[in-house]
Amino acid sequence: MKLRSLLFVPGDSERKYDRARACGADALILDLEDSVAPENKAAARKLVTHMLSDQTSRDWAFFVRPNPLDTALTMADLEAVVRPGLAGLVIPKANGAADIVELSRMLDALEEAAGMTTDSVKLIVIATETTAAMFNLASYTPAHPRLLALTWGAEDLAAAVGATSNRDGEGNLTFPYQLARAQCLFAAAAAGVLALDTPYTDYRDSAGLAADCAHARRDGFAGRLAIHPDQIEPINAGFTPSQAELDEARAIVAAFAANPGAGTLGIGGKMVDAPHLKAARRILAAGGQG
């Protein structure tokens, strides 16, 4: 499943869903949590159920963000959305892998009732939104069969610790939130799942978003969450390898294939070894050639 770009869509807005369908995102996240007011939760569930029944041909995946486990809303959310066509859930305010185990038990019964294969509903976990979560990132290893990706969030974490802001005067993340981002990246790599970067909140700043995506991909993130359809094009471009990168990666893979006993090789005047081969394979996979 290609997941460069994942767009949040309020679960109570059919108008925004209709626009999102054609924006080019790899996945739409129908949101039942933060973007839906408490008095609209029940209506949003019904609308999301209707959206999931859409059988129109599409090249993007359906995800849903339910309400957190510490609310009384999670089971009703899951009962409304676990059905054929649902690719996965984006889990907010998770405290660690124990939450994934609890959710999986709930999903097992719902998948069976819907005639779905066990573990077919995958999970993307927002892994840094609570203070407890920051001490439990290692718990995602070994990865649960449902775990597809880890992502992180700065806003809820800032609220949890009482921060007045999570950015400095130049707009850069302050140290606690740089740490959360890095720890999420390492936790995803340790678990062998995708690392997805948090949304870029200024949806009008396409140049800033493009630069930030380049930095995120450089650091090891495979994709990014989005909050506006206009963000999808720069996100997709930012997480798609260039032709030059693909050519270089193919050359590295081919060279090692031709020299199976080699630990290091010289290619184009550069020394390459096992880490370069691993990176080359990842680039080819990101470009759909792995």
C-alpha cells in the first residue's frame, strides 16, 4: 500500500469528502475525532458509514480516525466503520502497544461479523500525543500484525505538558517536540513499519511544505499526514524519488547482484557497502520498482 500522503477529512462533511476524492492523496482519513464536534459524532458515524459504502473505482485507500480508547465512543465508532473497503484506522492518543492489543481484540469480532479476514484492518498509530506514550515507544517492537505505521503529533503533546507553544520565534520545533519526532522515527524503524510525519499546519505555505517534506524524507520518513487538499501535490512530490535517485539505486542493486560475495564496491567513484544497498532498495520500493 502506497502511503506518501494521507489527508484528514472531517467525518461530518460530505462536501469536503467530495473534494478530497479527487485530490490525488494515497489515503483519505475520515475523521470522527478532533474535527467533529461532540453533538455531531452520531451523525458523522452515519455519514462515514455511507462514505465507506462507495463502490466507485478509486486509487486511494480508506482510513478512519476513531475517538480515543479513554472515551466512551470508540466501540460505537468501530461498529460503524469496520466493513469491507476499510483499509485501516488511525489511532489517536495511544499510550503504547497495550492499546493496540485492546483495539485488536475489538476488531477481531467486528471483522468476523463483517465477513472480513482477521487482521485485515491495519493500524496507523499517533504515538506521541500523551506523556505516557513518550515512555512506551519501544513497546511497538515486535510489531503487532495490524501495525502499519507510526506517526507523531505535537499539538496534543504540547497541551498535555502545559506548553505555551511548541515552536520558537523562527517557527522551528522546540527541543521536546524535535525529540518526539525523532523518537517516533526510531520506534517505527525498530518495529519495521512506516514512519509518517505530522501535518504541516500552514496549508497556504506550499514552498515551506515542500522544503519540510524534503527534510522529512532525508531523515527517514516515508510519507506525511495532510490537513488540506492543496497540500497533497507537494507531499507526493516530496516523498517520490527523483529519476536520478532511481537510476543510482538501480546501479547499486545491480552491482551487488553481479558481485554477490562483495562487502564493498566502487560505483561512480564512491565506495558503497551494505547500508547503501539497503537504502537503494528502499528508494526503489518508494518509487514502485522494489
